[in-house]
Amino acid sequence: MKENSAADAADAGVSVVIPTFNRRELLLRALASVYAQTLPPQQVIVVDDGSTDGTGLALQQAYPQVDYLWQPNRGVSSARNVGIGQADQPWIALLDSDDEWMPGKLERQFQRLRETPEVRVCHCEEIWIRNGRRVNSGKRHVKPEGDVFDDCLPLCAMSPSSILVHRSVWSAVGLFDEQLPACEDYDLWLRIAARYPVALVKEPQIKKYGGHTDQLSNAFWGMDRFRIRALQRLLQQTQLSAEQYQAALAVLTDKTEIYVAGVLKRGRHAEAQRLREVLRTLTDLAPVQPTPASEQSL
């Protein structure tokens, strides 16, 4: 059966998935931004990852139309995956419960997708607010578009709250890795970018809040150790072109060397040896890139 194209995506419908844990008031703000959309979604799913702050009751009173799912605390990846599994629309948008959308977010994304009907992934620029004040993002955080694989290698190049993805993409690349306690979005964007081009709305369409203590980036030290795991798995399990493999291997090599230097200072020699052995194996498995025709001897 022919898949819905981006051109008729607005008619096909959107499911919004919001994971949350003990963020009752922030969640209500996020939901207000969803229901203020100029192009409303057809389904809104909140997956409560074991909240104990009265989230369920507040949601029932303020937004009884929401599909509310509760589960014991298993982490944000599990919550997102449960929500994606319950989505009944062709397009799925994610929103973290501490962020909010601007009113035209979904409408602007579908306008952009209509310009490139073959594209099935779209994200947008964002405004950063930290500790109540707007901050400027650096040049390395400018959002990419098109073939974004290389852009996704050094750092997380897309925000979960900005993403709009056709359900066929999830079926092809899989869901969030629930074994990664952090950088789970970095891992998924790499798997998506290895196979799909990405559209971008260059005007900010989300407000991304930072500075609160329950953010994952504040909960774990050495975030690159999770990116290293993601890159290892990418090289081991994802079908990449020779160019993609070499680019990912180069970034893995840099991150591994920096991380190994740190663990050696702490006397963790076994961990350093293991990481070097994995890197050596992946280096040995690297595909040979064909010599360009212009460089071949006549």
C-alpha cells in the first residue's frame, strides 16, 4: 500500500507523545502549548513514568481528553517507546514535558514537508531558556538539514521536542534504546540520519528549558561514554555506506581516546583496554572505500 506523502500529511493526522516524571506543573504548560496549535494534533498521549506528585489527577482535571498511560519508573526511553507504540496516527511528534511549542509549530513543519514531499523527518530551530533567561546557542548548535549524518556525529543535532517523524521511519530504524540511560536521542538520530534526509524549519518553533536539576544532562557524568556506546552499536549493527562508516569511526576514535585518557587517570585500566579492543575491532572491519575514477591509473 502506498504510504502517505508529506503533501497530505496534515490530513493524515499527528499523534503527540509526551513522557513525564514528577513534572506536574511543567507538563500542564507543555500540554497548553499543544492545544494552542494552529494545526491541532489528532491524538495526545502522556506516558507517566511513575510520578508521585499528583500528575494523573491534575491531568484528569485539566485535560481529560488526553490518552494517559501510567507505568512504573523505567526511564524516558521506555516512556517514549510506550507512547509511540500507542500512537494511532501516521505522523508522530515528540515533546518533553519541560519544553513547550510555539502555536504554529506543527503547521510550519507540514508547510516545510510539502516543499519536499519525499522527506519523512522534520525538526525545527529552538529558543533556549536557562534558569528563566533566554540564552544564545553557539554556532555548533545551528540545526542542520538534508543529509545530516555527519552533523549528528559530534553531538545531538536535533531536539526530541522539535521532531516530527512518519511512523514508517520508526518501523525501519527501531525505537529509543532503553539500555542507554542518557544520549538515547543521539543514538536514535544517528540511526535515522544514516537512512533518511531531514527537513528543517529555520524559524524557532519550540522553547527548550534548561537549568533544572532533574535533567538527564545533570544526572550523569561523562556523557561521552554513552555516545561511545551509541557509536559502537551504530558501527556494529547499522548498514552504513563506506563513507558513513569511516566518518563514524573517526568520531568514535576521537571520543574513545579522550575518554580512555580520563579513565586511565582514575586507574580503570580494564575499562580502557576493553574500549581500545572494541575500537581496534571496528577499525579492522572498516570497509574499503573505492578509489575515485579520477585517481585510478589508466
